[in-house]
Amino acid sequence: MVAWSVISTTLTAFAENPDSAARRPDLTGTYNVATLTPLQRPKEFGNTLLMTREQADGIAARVAAEKARDSQASDPLRDKPPEGGDGSAGAAGNVGGYNAFWIDNGESAMQVDGKFRTSIITYPLNGRQPVMTPAARKRMMAFRALFGQNTGTAWWLDNEGPGPYDHMEMRPNGERCLLSFGSTSGPPMLPALYNNVKRIVQTDEYVMILAEMIHDARVVRLNSAHMPPEMTFWMGDSIGHWEGETLVVDTTNFKSRPALYGADENLHVIERFTRRDDGDLHYEFTVDNPTSWTSIWRGEYTWPATEDKVYEYACHEGNYALGNIMRGARLLEEDAASAQNASASSGR
């Protein structure tokens, strides 16, 4: 028979030690974070965090209709896009996407505690990112120059300084298959237009979070200290500890261009992962980047558990697409040089 003093001592130690392994939930599982709820709140909602079911159903119906229209089979006898593209925006690269088959951003708005949200961002109260600092705005203008309008010409030759196609390292990390775009790998870990499945594997010393996009794997070291500040990483250096049943992850030590659009090397992210009774995760984050935004900002959303699998994202640096991007730039530069030489010759 076990002595009561032993039981009492054990219970006391458990109560005084919320980090006890016996209290830690297992976050291991697969989650699909696809949602129609945007990161930033549409301005028409103002400071309103919640929406009605009728509003959520209306958004879902509109998006479903758009996807059905855009998923129609492409006409194999259609004409080629006009030179320079057809004017469409986004990831189609301004040459026209064939259909919406690969789009998988969810079928409904996200709910937290059974209530539909108008945005993932909860602070500031308008649900939008704070104003960027002047230095950050200047930096972002330079970054956007990497994505100049496709005119079918070497437009970058008219600009001063290095061009966006001078060498492969000028191209964005996502384009080079090195890092998820849209901060799907994080931190913070956000939904995207497709590839929204995450897989978590938890051990006593580590928590690994695999993002379907660009096959990024974050490894969170538990009960550890940050690396020296001179050691930097694209996804930062993540360390975690338990606060009751919530995993708190602190990430610093970023490179100058993290996955989070607009952030820089001074980014500091705190994340909180809490498993709900239904198996879903509640995910919260705080972004502190004083050289990019004029104040902190926070957000939260639900990670629904799923039986779906993480598909391979067969993307790697040096693939055909990246090589062809550089070859195309060289051909356009040759065309520009030929046109300049012809113009000079005719002017003699």
C-alpha cells in the first residue's frame, strides 16, 4: 500500500510544477488552416471583429461561385496570351492562369469559440497591420522593384543600381524554393492561397512543425536558450516552453528577409499553441518589429485537425523555372542592346 505522504508529496509537486510532463498535451497531428478569413480586416468592417452567420455564408457562396467559374476546363484551341501578358495580377505572373484547380484557400470563414471572425488580426482594433516605419516603406519599395510590370522588355535597364535579374540571389526566396511565401511556414504561421496543411510532431525535447508550402520544417527547441545573435535563420531561432497546457514559442534571430512580408532582422514573434478538447488547435501570435511597424500587432485563429496528408512540394533552387527566368532576362537584354545599336546606326 502506498503511503499517503508519498501521494501527498506527488500531488503537491504536480500542483507546483505546471510544466510537469503529465500535464502537457500532445500537439502531434495534422491540421488544415485554409480559411476565407483574411489576415487583415476589410475596411468596411471597421473595428468589428465578429460577423454574423449570414455574412459568413454570403462570403462562402460568393467564393464558391468564383471558384466554380474559374475552374472551368481551359479551351485547348484558345489563342495565346497577348505579348506582355493579359493584364491579370498575382501569382499567374501576368500571363494568365489556366484555371483555379490548385486554389485551396478554404470554403468558409474561420470561427473562434463558435463565432465567425472578420480578420485574423485582433490588435490593433481595426484588424489591420500598423503603419510601417519610413525606413521600412523605403525598403519595401526597393523589394517591390523585383516584381516590375511585365512589358516584354528589359525595363530594369532604365533604372539605376543593380537589376532584379542580375543574379539568382536577387530573386525572392520563395521564387528560389528556399522559403515559404506568405509566411505559411512562419513565424507567424499564416494561411495562404493553397498548401495550407501543417504537420506537428512532438517529443520531450523538440516540436517540429512541417509546412506543406516549400516543405519548410520549423524545429522548436524546448526549455532552451536562444542562439547567439550573430547566428541568424530565415525562420528565426525558435525556443519553447509550456505554460500550463499551452506551448509558448519565442522566435528571434531572423535574417534580413524573413517569410513575413514587410519584416526584417529585428522581428520578434511570440506564438501560443493550445489544443482544444475537439482536437483542433487555438493559435495566437504577437509580432514585435519596431524597425518595420510603428507598434506591435496580434492575431489568432483556429487550426482544424484533419486526416489529410501533407503532400510533397517538389520545388528546389535551380529548377527549370528559375533558370528560365534568368535566360528570359538575358534574351530581353539582348533585344534591348540590339534595338539600341540599330537606333545608333540609323542616327549616323
